[in-house]
Amino acid sequence: MPKITYIEHDGKEHVLEVASGLSVMEGAVKNAVPGIDADCGGACACATCHVYVDPAWKEKTGDPSSMEMSMLDFAEGVEDNSRLSCQIKVTPELDGLIVRMPKSQH
């Protein structure tokens, strides 16, 4: 299974194996990673799973859809590497992916 590194705002790291086919958000929620609220359960209807994709992985995670971009308008501290983790599907090619959580999801 691909390993994903989730880094909390304070620098605490969680390195998890996440099954291919799940979203990065689902991997965090299933493993109780703090900092990803996922209020809508992965329906791309909120912005409470906002993460910053490590620049080295930005291309491999793809571009956000227009719907995702609309939802990111509701997130705080959006950067050019911001994504909704519910919209990033885990694949073997994402083994080693690093995402960082913002200070707040609200």
C-alpha cells in the first residue's frame, strides 16, 4: 500500500499506509489524523479537508477540478498547492506523498 505522510500544522508527522482507491482524506479519517475534519464526508461540498500538497508531488496529484476550486474559496490560507484531500485518489504512484494541514479548517 502507498505510504502517505500527513504533517500537522505543528509539525507532528503521521506516516500511514493507505489503500489504493481511497482518497487522501479517507486515509486520514480512518486513522484519526487530527487536522482533517471532512465535514461533508468527501462529497467536495465543504473545504474542511484542505491540505497543502508538497511541491514535489503537485504534478503527480493532478489539477483541481472547477468544483474543487470553488470549494477552496471557502478555505483559509489557500496557496497554489492547496487541494481538498477528498479529491486526491491514492494510487501506487503516490507512494511517498506528503501533505500538510493548515492551522485551521474553518
